[in-house]
Amino acid sequence: MPFGHLRRSVRYLKGVGERRAEALEKCGVQTVHDLLTFFPRRYLDRSRIAKISELELGREVTAIGSVVAFRTYGGRKARFVLILRDESGELRCTWFHGAHYLRNAFRVGEWLAVHGKVRFFNGYQISHPEFDRLTDPDSETHLHTGKIIPLYPGFSELESVGLDSRGLRRILFSALSEISPEIKEILPERILGRYRLLGRRAAFNMVHFPDSEEQLQAAIRRLKYEELFFLELMMALRMAEMRKELGGIQFKLVGDKTKSLMSRVPFELTESQKKVLREIWSDMQAPHPMNRLLQGDVGAGKTIVALTAMLIAVENGYQTGLMAPTEILAEQHYLTVRQWLDELGVSAALLVGGQRKSERDEILQKLISGEVQMVIGTHALFQERIQFKRLGLVVIDEQHRFGVVQRAMLRKKALNPDVLVMTATPIPRTLALTVYGDLDVSTIDQKPGDRQPIKTVWRYDGKKDEIYRFVRSEAEKGRQAYIVFPLVEDSEKIDLQAATENYEKLKSGIFEGLRIALLHGRMSGQKKDEVMTAFKNGECRILISTTVIEVGVDVPNASIMVVEHAERFGLTQLHQLRGRVGRGSEQSHCILIAYRPLGGVARKRLQTLAKTTDGFEIAEVDLKIRGPGEFFGVRQSGIPKLRIANILEDYPILQAARKEAFELVKNDPALSLSENRIVKAFFAEFYQDRFRLSKVA
């Protein structure tokens, strides 16, 4: 077992023991390898630490001193002030939030390193500084007095057993002293030489105990490359495995029904749509299963592309399934499909959770017999009872909303069906190389030529009466509008209450005399259909809704989107809501109503929406705001958590690692060459479980 030393439990390391091992385990550190990859969150460079008397206004600084006093000022909106002193002077640290917690967080005499921007208010001051606890630097051992000191992520469980940064450095020093000779190189020599990377043993020693900034940066670069290389190796192996699967369906025919559909579409497909259709058709003819991601901004025309692919499959004698994340979106897709296919003699069915048992049982029998050729539904499609006669193509809409296991269950309904996954949330290039690194990606980057850009503004709630007067005037001209209320405190009841109460208030108030309707998630499927059909047919002017209309609803005459409490929505969600308008030739408006107090992140979201309608630019901003771990359901994807690399900041390293990983798998798919055996062994030891999960992601 070449990596047995890294798989050993940390409890057997010098200075750990049972209690500390239990605390480390709660923080995700179980093995020696986990400990070595428990990387510092930042470093203190003693050569760059300023004396308090030499601080410069407006600059980001790190200062070290001892706590001489602290005090809470004020009542309910209290502020907390701490005085830090070194040999040259005193520094005031002020927190305007959390004062009641902080007053018990410090003690006089302890040493702190504080970091932040220096301001002047009755002396030098840093507001809301980052801080790390130190012991008296004059009494530290050689582990803690070097020029560069690693500071590790702080957890209460660790601090309670003496594993603050100082304690962690001690056990890491001991661990590296013991196992350093056993740390094997896992990257091929040619890659180390080509990118001038440090050896693995040196990198681990230098990342935890650097002697210089140059050493530290070289170690970080090496470890980031390694982490991203194995991530991309997983993508390359996943794609290779998909390619080699035999028994994929070759759809050889584009029949009369598909040609008829194309001739009946009342608009000219964009060049981008045509290009994407050619890519999908090429995949469908290939002997291996299609595994393609179709991305396009809201309103770009993905549905007609997906429907064309489904019709091709049907004309080749196969059934197709389209899975949507919500019942209302499934219903919307079903109505669209019926609209196009009824005259073509293709049978389609809707399968959602709220149907009557008799209706559901009839559909299930028709799926088994093959009488139903297209089925549209929610997660109900992957329940065990549901069987197909001959499933050939699976289309998954807004696929990031489904867990890995759910998607796997749907694929198991047939032997290697083609899979087309769609998203209206454009994927930042960094995620395209990671979460979707094994998929062939098609992008619809044009919108129909008659569409005008949506005018987007955000206003505080003090302008609400003015906004609603504008909505009324537009409705009286024949336009239609959505007014959306958010989910409040994760409670559907409160969500429903907010929409219902405002519906009644607006109906009898500023919109009196206009026909308005209410739509929410607790309505029956039939009632939702009735409301949406009435709105789509122009029978009501204003639709008061919860977020159930976020995706999929297509009403060309709707030209106004008002979002109440817009500060509570995510950036991508706001963009999706905005996409419900702007689908006709008239000028459309999106008005975001925000309520004070407005935080910095919420303000950034609203400003971004007002500045651009480009979904790809919005996706990049959203990724930066939310971080890779939260954006787009990454945690469901089977992708291992990155410990040192950052796919936003390390894009050049990611590209280089991807190039080498895919080249390696292309030249040696089994990783059987002698130079690649250690790569294979490390992958099998540390990535195999994730690889099995990710194959269905």
C-alpha cells in the first residue's frame, strides 16, 4: 500500500491523542494526509508587520500587540472597543456589530495580530479588524518565531483542546519530521520539469514552515497544481469512460415530423441555435452516448432545440423523457410540447407528484407499452415504479437542481441513453472546466433578432407608489406585468401569506378595476394551469406571484417584472425572474424594489442587474460573490472539495493542469505506463470514490 503512511489516523501522531483526534475529526481531519492538507488560511510575515507608531492612514496593515483594555459602549446598538499596545504606541480596534459576544472573547494581556485598514478617529483605529491570537512573541519557540508564521482556520473544537495555530504548528512539525521521508512524488517528471514545480515533500514542508516568501509561493503553486491536476484527471477519465461505453444508440434518421416541426416554427432560428442543433445531431449519430450540456441565457431558445432532439429520437423509434425541477416548469414544458406536437401525431404525457392515482397509473402503463413517446415530469420520473419500453434520450432542465443520485436513477431507466442537460444559468468558464469538465458544451449565445434589451432599475421601497402607478398605466395600454414576492424565512406559509395579503391589498387599492390574478406553489396543478393560461391569453393584466414563475413561463405580452424585497434574492435568481419578460417585440422593464438596511453584497447584486443583461457576466459576478462551493450546486456534483486551489483565482493553473491531465489520459487511458503508475495509485487511493459518484453528475 504505497500511501499507507498518509492513511494513518492522526491520533497516533506525537502530541495528538484521543481528545485532540476527536476534535480534529469534527473539523474534517482524520488522517495524516488530511492534516498535511489542512492548509493555513493566511500567513503573518514578521518582516512586514508595522509598529503602531509607524502606521499609515488608508493602508491595509498587520500589527501585533498585547491587549491592555476593552469596553462596550452604548445600548442595543453597542460598539466594542479594544486597545492594543506595542512598544511604540496604542491602536484602537472597533467593532460595530457583535459587541455583546466580543466582550467575553478577549482577556487583558493576551497577544493579538490584527489586520485591516488604518483610519484616524481620536487616534489610529481599525474598524472590524481580522484578528489572530498569539502568545507573547518574545517567549515563542523556534516554530513560532520565524519570519513567516502560518495561521490556520480556527474552530472552537480545536481551540478547546489547545489546537490553535500555535498548537497545530507543533503537531504538524512533529508529523513532518516523522513521515517526510515517506512522502512520495505523485506527478510525472515531465510535468515537474515543464512547469518548474517543487517536489511534493519540499512543498509540504515549505507550505507549513516557509523560510521565505519565495519558498512559500513555490510551495503553494506546486500544491495548487497538484490538486487541480487530479481534479481534471477525474474529468478526463470520466469522459474517456463515457466515450468507450459500447451500446450507445445511433439515431440515423431525421424524419418528416422533425422537418415539419422546423417548417412550422413561426420564427427564424438564430445561427447560434442552428449551430447547436448540428452539434447535438452529430452526437446523436455517434456510437457512444451523448453527454452534452446546452447552455443559453434566458429567452435564448433552448426549448425548441431540445424538442427537436426529442422528436428525432421519437422518429427513430425511441421514447424520451424531460425532467424539470418544479411542477410548474414541467407543466409549462408540457403545454409547449403539446402546442407543437399535437398536429404531428406524437403522444406526450405529464407525470408530476400531485396527479390522481388513476391518471398516473394509466400513464405508467402507456410508458411500458410504448404508447407514450414523450414524458415530461419532475423528480417523479426516476421513481422505481416507472419503466420505459425503449428510452433513448433524457433531457434534464436546470440540471444543477437535481442531486447526483437522482440523475443516476433516471439514466438507469435504459441502457446508455443519450443525455442532454440544459441550463439557463450561464456557466462561468472556471466551472465549465471543473463541474462540467467532462461534458461537451453547446452554447446559444444569440437571442432572437426582434428582442429589445430589458431596461432594469432598482429603487428603494419609498418609490413603490410611483412604481405601481407606472405598472397600472402600462396595464391600461394593454401590457401585462408580474409582481413577485420572495420566500421569507424559508417558510412556504409565510411566503404564501405575503403574496396573498399583497394581492388583496393591490386588488382593492392601486389596481382596482384591473383584472389581476394570484399564483403560488400550494395551488393544485389544475388551478395553476388555469391561472397561467388566463394570464398567457391576456385575460388578466397583472400576475401576483411567489417565485414559482422563476423559470420556464413564457408570455410574450408580459413586459414588466416587479420584484419586491429584491435584496433577499440571489443574483442568478433575479436574472431568471427578469427573463420572464422581454420575450416579445415591445420594450420591457424590470424594477427591483429594495428595503433598508441594504448590505454591501445585496447592493452589488442590484447594481450588477441594473448594469448588464449579459447572463455570462452575471454568472461570473455571482460566482465571485457566492464562491465556488455554493454556486450552482457544486457540492452535489461529485467534485472533491478544493483545499488550497481556488478556481476563480487560479484559472491559469487550472488550464495548464487540464491540458496535461487530458493529454495523459489520451495517450495512456489505463494509466498503465510505468511513469503513470504512481499517478494511478494516488488517484485510486484518494479519488476513486469521488470518481464513481461524479460519473453520474
